[in-house]
Amino acid sequence: MMTLFSAPTGLQSHRTRIVAAEKGIEIDVINVVPGKYPEDLLEVNPYNTLPTLLDRDLVLYDARIIIDYLDERFPHPPLMPVDPTIRAQFRIAMYRIEREWYELADAIDAATDPKQRAALAAQLGERIAESAELFKVKPFFLSDEFSVVDATIMPVLWRLKRYGIELPAAAQPVLRYAAIMQARPSFRASLSPAEVAMSKG
């Protein structure tokens, strides 16, 4: 069985767990509080980062690399399209989400000043709302099937309440999408106990 060292509330760890759950991969998830790393992790990952995946003698410690590996090793259901042009578009979408959503979300989590946190949350809310039209195009994000892009989007949308973000009425397509994604059994299975608690305030 593979082992995944995972931050219980980390965005990168969550997206990795979503991919594993979507594919039905049997994986031993070890929740690790950032900064309190077990010896097993320190021995195999020189960067002490989460998530980290162990598969026999293979050690992977970047979320994007782990996700690509899981999608290739367990090809069904595929979470990336075959067409190279669409694959490139999906990768650009993930890159933009990481740069425009994840970086703001990480900054919110790191902020200690309430005003700064509120300002960052407002920025993130605006960025998400700006993309609302894209959520109308297809059942999933720019796709007819669940993909790694959906797995990248959902950790942020799950945390809107935690960040104190209320999207405007114009962003209803985003909220409808989030509700559908959150109802998927695979998404529910991906949640750590700490992430389950987020939905309860």
C-alpha cells in the first residue's frame, strides 16, 4: 500500500487526496501537522514538505508530480485528456489557480492581522467571482468529465466559509458547481477530520 504524508488542512495535500479518492486508490494517509514531521518523513524528503508520497522505493514530494504519477499509474478514470492541446489548456488553468487562488489562500492562512486577512479574503473572493462565467460552460470545469483541474479548484471552494468569503450573486455558477462537486462520494472521502470541521464553522 502506498503512503501519503498529508497536511490535514493543506490545499496541496487536499487536492492530492481528492485525486486518490476519485481513482479509488487504496492509500494510507498519515496526517502530519506542518512543522511536526515524523522521522519517517524527514528521512525520505530532504525538503520536509507536504504532501509526500511513498510507493515502495519511490518517493515523490510535489503535489503536481504526485497527481501526475497517480493519474498515469492508475489510468482509470483518466483525469487528464489525451489531446495535447487540451492537456496544455488544463495545465495552464491549474497554473493560474495556483498563482491566483492558492497563493492568496496561503497568505490568508498565514496572516495574523485581522484587517490584512480580510483584505486578502476580499481579493480571493473577487478572483473567484471573476471566473464565474467559466463555470457555466460545461458540467465540470471546462470539461464533460471530472479532471485534475476540478481537484485543484475544490480545496479552495471548500474553504470559503473558513476564509470568511461570501461570493456575490453574480458568482452563483461557482456555488452551484461547488455544491455538485462537494456531493461526490470521492470528494467526501477525501476530507480529513479537520476539513470536515471546516464546513461546520
